[in-house]
Amino acid sequence: MSHVIVVGAGPTGLLLAGDLAEAGVAVTLLERRDGRVSNLSRAFAVHARTLEVLDARGLVEELDRTGAGHVSDIRLFERVHVDLGRLPGRFPYMLVTAQYNVERVLLARAVAAGVTIEYGTTVVDVHQDATGVSVITEDRTYRADYLVGADGFHSAVRRSLGQAFPGRSVLKSIMLADVRLRETPPDTLTVDGNGSEFVFLAPFGDGWYRIFAWDRRSDVSDDTPLELDEVRAITRRALGTDFGISEARWLSRFHSDERQVAEYRVGRVFLAGDAAHVHSPAGGMGMNTGLQDAANLSWKLAAVLRGAPETLLDTYQAERHPVGAEVLRISGTMIRMAMLRSRVGRAVRGVVGGLALRVPAIRRRLTGRISAIGFRYAAPRGEDPRVGSRMPDLDLADGTRLYEHLRGGRFVLVGGTAPEGWGDRVRAVASAGEIVLVRPDGYVAKIFGRTAEPAEVRTALAALVGQPARAGV
């Protein structure tokens, strides 16, 4: 029996499956599409916290080569500048790259780690009992200890669970086009509108540009054909120029919803990424939030399968649901600001937004939320309040970095000594100061102080990492 089945081979499912396989868990990944990685995608940006997640997996350098560049300054509505250059950490920027580049990197890692991928497999139903989960497809039934639905907005797993997906459509008939330009835009990211329409323009780095466009007066169904002349016209009206749009490789329409399930966990079944939450493309946070869902859940599943208390899995809901709700609020606010109709409202938007971002606390909160660097999880009762906070990368005395030691899904015990029996999952590194246990997703798991009794460390590891490799140690 496979230990875990993951449904959906998008970025969220691929990261999760790769993490589990690297941790020694048997994984089957079910995907309804064929095995070809599409060159079409909606997501275009990888934010700072996601880059840290990928750095902990040794993937940043490879992904960086696919990108159009590092964006530190995002200009919104002429006067509003979101400065990512002041973010703490190694990645004070947003990497502009297409979703398919992220998928290719994660797919190669998952395959190398031993994930079994079943393409052309459509999930029909899901049943669970006290011992496991049955996943019924058109051809056969799979059985596993746990199931993760990372199968997107139209999630078959969510539907099988009978989970409602409350929310509403915010924007209808968003135009999406990948185009070539004869003129290079002055800014890496170009965003603006006039109340009746707005356009977002970003480069992929391979000569193609992504356009999101919306016209208040064009409320048509998603299957209405989109012509390149319509994209040219709305771009000229919103930006003052169409930069010489010359051809398109993809033209489509979609509608943007704001929805979130109430429960990310139902027994042995979990929902992640767009299967759990969807929102507007404003801020480019969708794919990033899903990848961080995966990083949060993967180590917990691996730990429970190695003997950690099953209640550890409840923390996935407790930690990630509030983040998903906050992302909905942020992206919703941004898209509503872009949709302001009155000239006075748009003028006030620019002035007030520009002034607000001069206040350090407001600037740090906004950039921290957009990049996800600023999110933290609530500390368990009785623990140091810093537990659950993001652990910054550290330069260590031996010339390595902390996040390099997280690779392979390991915990890192900073400044302490790992007891025998956990060496395959916990790496100890020398450092002055407090002894800190860092989770594989880069958050603080436990703070012991400047000294730690071996029994205290063993208790913490059993609760968070699983049982030692040899009984009695």
C-alpha cells in the first residue's frame, strides 16, 4: 500500500510529492492530464518566501535561470510603489518566471526522488475508513494511508468529500494573453487602469509577455473567443500604448473567484493549493500560497508516518487556513482598488496609498504579506512565543548556510547535539546562542534556551519528527 496518494501534478502536488519521497515515504501522484508539461500557465511570479522554500530544496539556482529578472519595485496605479528591496533574507525581490518553469523543476525532482506518477488518471470518488483511504479512478482503485487533493479549482477530491467551496466570482471575463512586443516596456512590471479597465503586463524572459486585462464593459462568458485586436485596444486605453503587440501564442478568458474551504483536513484527506483556496491574480500570490501549503504539510505527514502523534496533522489546518484567508483579503483589496471607477477615487487611491507606504510599519506589513516573509504561525500554548516564526537563513561557522542543511526534508538543531536514532532526519549544526530546532519548512519548531537536557530534546523530536530509528535509544 502506498503511504500517501497525491492528486494533481501542478506545482503544489509536485512539491508535496517530492518532499514526501525524499523523506522516504512511498508516494503515488495521480494526474488527469497526459505527461506533457504545458507551456501555458496563469502564474508568473515566485515570491521571496517561496524562493526560501525552494532554496531549502536546492532548486533556486535552476529556477532562477528560467526567469525574466528580479523585481524589487512594483509600481501600482502610478504613485504606489511596493518596495521589496527591503525584505529580510537572501531574496529581497520577486522572480518573474512562468508557472510551467516551476513545474518542470519540481517534476524533475519528484521523478528523481522516486515518485510514481500515473498520468491520464481521473479521480471518480474517495472513501476513507479507520485504516486508510481508497481513491477510485476510472480504471482502478488505489489505497493509501493518507490522501492529498492538490487538484485545483475543480477538485475531484474536494467534491468527493462533499466540501463546500464558499465565496463568489469577483471579476468576470478576464483576458489572458501571452504576446510578443515590438517595444520594450520601461518597467519590468507594468500595472495601470482608468476605472473602466486595467492591464497587467510582465515579461517571461523568453521574448514573450504575459497580459492580464479586464474591461468593465465586456462581460462575456469564458468560452467567448478572444481576438488579439481586443487585447491591443484595451492595452492602449489602460496604458496609453500597446507596445507594438505583434503576435500571441495563447489567448483566453477566465473568471476570478474568491473562495476557501472551511476545513483543509477531513480525516485522512487533506486539501492544498487551489483545491483549498482561490483568489484574484492580484499580487501573484496564488501559486506561492499553494507551494507553501505543500511545504507545511509534507513534513508533518512524513513525521506521523514515522511515529509522531497523529494530532500533529491538525496543525496544518491551524497554520495554513488563516494564511489562506489573509491572502484572500490582500488580493481582494488590491483588485478592488484597481477596479475603482471614479476619477476622484483613483486620485485618492494613489495619494493615500503612496503616503501609507512611507510609514515603516505599514510598508513592512504589506511587503511581508505579499512576499509571505511576514507570515508566522501561532506558538502552541506554553511554548516560547517565537515558536512558529520564520527562521532566517544563517551563515554558519563551517562556511555553510542553515537552509542548505534543511535539504532532504531534515530538521536542523542549531547549537545543540542530536540524540542517537534521529540522525537520518535531524542534522545538528554548531552555533553560538540559544539551541533552536528548525522545521523542514524553515519555521521555528522549538526553542530550548542556551542549554537543553537530552531527555527534553528526545521528547521534542518524538513529537515533531517521529520515533527514533532504533527502539530504546
